[in-house]
Amino acid sequence: MTYDFDEVIDRQGTNSVKWDYRKDAFGRDDVLPMWVADMDFESPPEVKRAILKYASKGVYAYFRRPATYYSSIIDWVSDRHGWNIDRDWIVSTRGVINAINLAVLSYTSPRDKILIQTPVYSPFYSAVKNNNRELILNSLIEKDGYYTMDFEDLEYKLKDGVKMIILCNPHNPVGRVWNLEELKRLEGLCKEYDVVLISDEIHSDIIYDGHRHIPIASLSSDIARRTVTCISASKTFNIAGLDESVIIISNSKLRERFIQTMEGAGIGGGNIFGTMATEAAYSYGVNWLEDLLIYFQGNLKYLNKRIKESRAPVRFHMPEGTYLVWLDFRDMGICGDDLTKFLIDEARLGLNDGRGFGEEGDGYMRMNIACPRSTLRDGVNRLLTAISRI
Ligand SMILES: Cc1ncc(COP(=O)(O)O)c(C=O)c1O
């Protein structure tokens, strides 16, 4: 490996949500934070260099995204995911959640039905509720820790007038990378029931051996026509603090409506550093990412081995993508606030409470393994020691 992901970087004192706001989230600041979905690694050196180069000029005035920014995105999406996109299809926003909210405002009206597949990342719920739309839940089916879509329930709900689906692919928190068959079935239903599809593909570069990310909009011109695809270099290259994401909308009518909503909210311009970092990451970050994926798979193997060897009553299915692990504690016989309290006060671990992803998440916790192996070892030791004391 060329890159050293074993190096421990002290993120305390950097206004990091994950490290510096533990007390707000967990009531104490001695928990090992393995929650917020960012990484404890430096970004690729080329990203850092691009930022430092621009920063050294000392002038941070109005700017425009250069042609090279767009070509870096087009090449990345084509090389990594086999999808050929045009420059004109790209709209940049201040984050994917920003884009999802803009899409909700652009294509639906108050009280329209919007469907999400739960358990899922909580801002999906708020994007619907905060904009006064009706939330329709389509629970995923779980079997031995492996999740699939409930197409029967999905179709039943679509028949009842759903206007929009917000898809999470790869799925946070359950770690599925939806396969061709699943995406094709979803495509067919979107067409049959004339639904706009928002496809959040922010985790699409974190895909493990044996799996392939398929941008749903690449399947056919019909699904492309009704899809808004959201990607970002933020998860892949750890630049979430730079507030830059890439929204791909091939249908000019949908795109114009989206841009109108942005303009109506006075959203324009952009962030110089987010732009520079995105371009550098997509242009030069591929080798770093390949090493990172090997490292993550090592982390996952380590976690699996330790849990299996300990025979602790904790289960998880290996994620197919994302650096998030959906830990199932239901065999421990505690759930709800008792489980949360146990993990914080006994294990001193800061994980995301599964209930934050929906009611299906009771008895689960989401663990972020995007950290050096030594941090992960510390986390696993804390967890297993606390369990052994019960
Ligand atoms: C599925 C998903 N979408 C969006 C985001 C956040 O995106 P952004 O920071 O660009 O708003 C996350 C962050 O964890 C996520 O997991």
C-alpha cells in the first residue's frame, strides 16, 4: 500500500462534529467516537496540495467553477461507474442533503406523498417532513442481517399516489449496494407509476470486492428522464466540510426547475475550496481510493473476526459498500434507552443509535469503521470488555 491509513491524527480541537461535540451527543466526552460518517484520515495529498496552493494566494473572492472541474467529474463517473454524462447535466450544490431538499421543493407540492426505504439516513425523513410533504415508509426486509427491498409493499404504496421516491444507493445504514435486478424492478415501478426518483449515490465510490455500483439513471433513457442523481467527493475523499456536491439531471425540464428553486432561495456561487478539492480528488485520487478500499476491507475483517472469536451476542452482515456497519444487538436482550446507556456508560463508545434511522433500528447501532486499525481495536476492545462484564 502506498498510503498510510494507520497514522492516528488527533482531530480534537478542530471543531470536528465527531470528536469535539461528543458531550452534546452522548452526555460525556470520554466516549470513543465512531458515529458521524466522516473519516479519521487525511484526504489524498493532491487534495491537500490543491487547497494549500489556492489558500496561499490570499484572495478568496468570487469565482466560477472551471471547465476542468466539470471534466474531472465526467471522467470519474465514466471511469468508475461506466456512465457517460454531459457537462450540461451537472448542477453543483452545497451538499447532497441540500440537493434532496431542493428536489423535494422543485418536483412536489405540500402534502404530496414521498416514499423512503427504511431504516435510512435520518435527513431523508426531515427533507419530507420539514417541507410539509407526506412521508410514506417502505420498510426493507431483513433476513439474517441481509436487507432487500419489499417490492410488494412498494407497489402497493405507489398505487396510492406517491410522487417521489428518495433512494439510498449504496444504502446507509444497511450497507447494501443494490444490484441490477433490484434496480431494474425499481426502474419499472417508477415508470409504471410515473414517479420522480431522487437517487442519493453519495456512497457510490465505497464499494467492496464482488459488488458493483450501478447508477440507476444509467439503466435507460426512461429512468434517466425522471431521475436526479446526487454524488459527491465528500464521503469518498473526506472533504465533507467543504460543502460541495454534484447533482446530475439529464432531463432539461427537471434541471431547469431545480435551478429555479436554487435561484429562488438565492443559492448561487459556490465554495472555492470545495471546487478545488473536488477537482483534485476526481483527477488524482484514484490510487488513494483503491488503497483505502483495501484498508476498509481489512477493518471489516478484523471487526468480524474479533466479534466471532468473542462469541459476543452482536451480529452484522458484511456491508457491500459504505464504511458503516449496522450492528445488531438484539440477541443481548436489551434495546431502546438501555442499549444506548450501556454503550455510552459501560463501553464508552459513541455509536449512532439505530432508532435514529427509523423504528426498525431499535436494538441496532451504526458503527463507522473509517479510522485507523488501532482506533478500531480500541473500539472493539471497549465493546467486548463491556459485554463480557454483563
Ligand atoms: C446517504 C447520505 N446522504 C447524504 C449525506 C450527507 O451529505 P451532505 O453532507 O453532502 O449533505 C450522508 C452523510 O452521511 C449520507 O450518508
